[in-house]
Amino acid sequence: MNEEIKPDEEDTISVPLPESEPEPEPEEKAAVEPGDALEQIAFDMADVVSAMEAIGRTVAMLSTQFERLRVMIEGEEGAVTHAPPVDAKGPVPCCGRSVLDIPMNERISFDGAGITCKGASG
């Protein structure tokens, strides 16, 4: 610092704070031309059609998955049905196979009337 100027006598500059401008007033919409309205409706309808196509694809996919699960749970038409193991961990009484050895497309039923397994030879 200069010895002649003391710290409290230094020149300072005033910097004005920026003034905030008032928010612009919203523009009033001009009268909609008939052609513009039709274009907007067509654009909106394209969005609706696109959404409906996506919903249709989703429904088709879910229906397919539901059918796969139904077949997995109920079994296919004409699938072999085995009797359940007596002690819940041994072999099935109809053919003597372990529950783990029964193919996925066959099923086990607790309904005695629905058993279709013909035994070890079937």
C-alpha cells in the first residue's frame, strides 16, 4: 500500500446491484385457426393410437405368459397325473418315481379320481 493513503481512506467503487426485470406478462393466445385445431387433434390422436398399440402389445404378452403359467400349473390336456407321495418326501405310489424325477409336463394330484399314471410300466 501506498504510505500516503491510509486503509480507511482508500478509494472504493460502488457497484449497483442488478435490477430484476419484471416477469413478462403471458401472451394471450391468438385465435386458433381451424386448420391449426385439426392439426393439434391429429397430433393428439396419434399419441392416443400409439399408447393403445403399446397397451395391446402388453395385453398380448401378458396373455401369453398367463397361458404358459396355466399350463405349468394345470398341466397340458391329456398329461399324466401321478398320486402324491404318502409321506410327502418318498416316491409316488403309482409308479415309484421320486417327485424330482417326474417330468415338468406331468403333474401330481391329491384328487384320487384324477390319477392317470399307469404305474412303472406306463
